[in-house]
Amino acid sequence: MTDRYCVFGNPIAHSKSPRIHALFARQTGQDLSYAAILAPLDGFAASVRDFAAAGGRGANITVPFKEEAFRFATALTPRAEAAGAVNTLSFSGESIRGDNTDGAGLVRDIAHNLGFAIAGKRILLIGAGGAARGVILPLLDQSPAATIVANRTAAKAAELATAFGIEGGGFESLAGRAFDLVINATSAGLSDATLPLPEGVFAPGCLAYEMLYGRETRFMAQARAAGAAVADGLGMLVEQAAEAFFVWRGVRPDTAPVLAELRKG
């Protein structure tokens, strides 16, 4: 019997996850299928239960259901607990185990694919929502010199930062400071908005990482103009998928050829 997996989201037609997991399965010789399922905004839990009852082994979760999946799971991994959100579910009997592979995917893309060592670096994380929260613990596990959270609403940044014992505030607090790794975890790129970053925030040799992919954002243009190296979030997408694949199958696929395939379009 072919093992069944899927991704739940709304919208979901744009998802690259079925293609990614099909490439992983072919590469590793795993007998599985992977589908994209549109869950009603008010019917996420029912959709997941139906999939599991029909023999589904696991599911990825994307917007807007990651927080609901966190509450839905019957058990959580430490990284899911820290993130306050779940993007990977595993089904076994009555157990629904929630995990979060986003942070692991980000760190692996930066450290392995981009060859940027995080240890000892000064990190600026822009944003105070779920995307930012989901990656803080894995970043801290890399022993950076400092990690700062900045957000348009300073109080939200401070609240998030306090939960992890780091510093947080508004963009004005960044004046006169420079960072080696600047990560945009906001959705500003979707609306073509400009982030009010002060001059000098990108240190020499800085890597500017945009979590969005498939478009040139104002953040990326701003970073390039300041001389920073720039990366988008496609590698993070592939790496978080590989981590989920490993959680489910105990096999870690080689992500390089899959990422290369996606870059070709």
C-alpha cells in the first residue's frame, strides 16, 4: 500500500510541496503519494480527521492553519512548542504529533546551502508574527553573538523577544547598529511595502534573507543597494520539506538537485 501524505492550506493551488515530495520520494525510493488539499477556513480539523481516518500517515500545514494545527495536535515536539505553531503532523492510531520544521529548514538553507556560518554572528530578525516566532529557537541553537527582533509595533517585538530571553523593539532602536545576518520574516514583500530600516543596518559581508520566494521584494533591493548578499526563501521551503520527510520516513533526501529543479521553473 502506498503511504499517503498531503499539505493542507487555504489557498493551496500554488503549493510546490507535492512536486517537492514527489522528487524526494523518487530520489529515495519511498513508496508514497503527496497531495495538496484545500481545507475550508472553518473546517480544518474535520479535513484532517477525514484524511487520517482514510489512512493518511502525515500532513504538512500551511497558512492559515499553523496555529490551529498547534491546538489540534495531541502531542507536540519541543520546537513546535517554542514556535507556537505546527507545520507537520504525524498520525499513529489516536495520536496526532505536531512538529515545526520551518526553523530547521531556515538554518539548514543558510548554513548548508548558502555556506553562511551563524555561530558568532549578529542577527536581526524582522517581524514579530508566527513566521518569526517559528525560527527563533533554531537560530539561537546556532550560538549567534546576538539576536534582535524588530517590528513596526515595538511592543509586539518586545513581547516576542522576552519569551526567548533576547532583545526586541521598534525599527528606531536599530539606529547605529549593524548586523551580519538580517532575516525578513514579515509579509511586507506581498504588498511591495518598504521596511523603514536605518542606514548601516547591513554590516560588511552581511547576508540578507527574505523568507518569501518567487519575487524581488523591496527588502531584497534595499539590501543589495547596501552591498549585502541576498537570498530568497525557496531554499527554506525545500529544506523544511526535507525535514518533514525525515520526520515521517526516517530518510533525509538530498535537497540540492530538488532545489536546482525548482530554480529552473
